[in-house]
Amino acid sequence: QVQLVESGGGLVQAGGSLRLSCAASGMIFSSNAMAWYRQAPGKQRELVARITPGGSTNYADSVKGRFTISRDNAKSTVYLQMNSLKPEDTAVYYCNRPWGSVTSWGQGTQVTVSS
């Protein structure tokens, strides 16, 4: 059974940085593409960053140049480094496989950016 545990969220001022982590278990992590998603109140969950098993990445336009996704296959962990945070980045952040192959969702981690 796949389990995803997100951590690292918090309250930060605009312009600040946070690093999110997601520890995965119950799957062959190194063989899977992974992604970070976020869901703001009243909005649909959106994919913000994706990383292939080989390390290729892509990003939503709204976070390009500010967020960096990375992975450590030895630790079965995917990271999201978030810089130059904006109030509109406020959301619950989740990790999972990319759309089309998602598995059960973790509890997410709350990121709140104050202006």
C-alpha cells in the first residue's frame, strides 16, 4: 500500500522560502515520476511541478523560476524548494504521482504566505 507523508509547510512572509519534503513508501520510488500539487480554499487541486525517474522536470507557469522539484531515490523522498513566495502560493501542498497515475493522497502540508 502506497503511503505519502508530506512535511515542511508553515507560515512565511512574502518573499520568503520553504522546503517541502514528501517521503514515499509502498512503491518502487525510483521507477516513478512524482509531482507536487496544491489546493487553495475553494479551488481545484493543481499540479505545480513534476519530475521524471531520470530527473527531468517541468513546472506550472505560475511557479516557474521560483520553485524547484528534486528527488532523492535513496531516501524515497521528493522535495519542493519554494523561493520568492507570494500570498497566492498559499495552499495545502500534496505530493503524488502525476495525473493519470495518482495513488492515495497523503494529508498534505499547509503553506501560508502573508503579505
